[in-house]
Amino acid sequence: MLEMHSYRFRPYLRLLLTFLSLTIICGCMSSEKKEIIQKAEEVSLAYFKETYDIDVVFTDHKFIPADLSHTVSLTGYVQGHKDQEIFAMVDYDTYTVKTRSVPDEIKSAK
């Protein structure tokens, strides 16, 4: 009888193990990508500080497919103002900010 119960849960166990494996594999980022993100954030922080005199907190990133562009996009907000969202696209071959977006009130204050 005990053996019969274990067969009922086997598909769920297999599904759970598959999910956990994919989560672990996908969650691990290469050290190269981590380094790219770190450098891109540093460049962007300096850019926003020098250009708009604001401090920025980055909350997310996304790599553009490498066959299209060597670019990483960074999103976040102005420090102390979570409602003021910012965006930057950084070329990770040259580590230059190619595109950026700041709230209108910051643009007009400049």
C-alpha cells in the first residue's frame, strides 16, 4: 500500500525537481555578465551625476540579444524618489551611455 502512494506523487516530485533545476540554472549568471552589469552601472551612475546632478538606484537590467547589439539596458529611479524612473542603455564594448531617459521635471531643471 505504501508503494502505491509513492507512485501517485512521483510525477509531482519530478515536476518539482525540474522546476528547481531550471531555477538554479537560470538564476546563475556568468561572472562575465555580472562584470558587464557592474561596469555599466558605474558608467551610468557617473553619467547621471555629471549630466543631471542626480544619484540613481538601479533595480533591473536586461541584455539586448548580442546579434543585434552589445548593449545592456538598466532601469531604476532617482535616489529618494521611487516615482521618478530612469533608464539607460550602455554599450558594453565601449562602456558609453547610448540612450537615456529621465523624468521631465529633471530635464527642465537642467
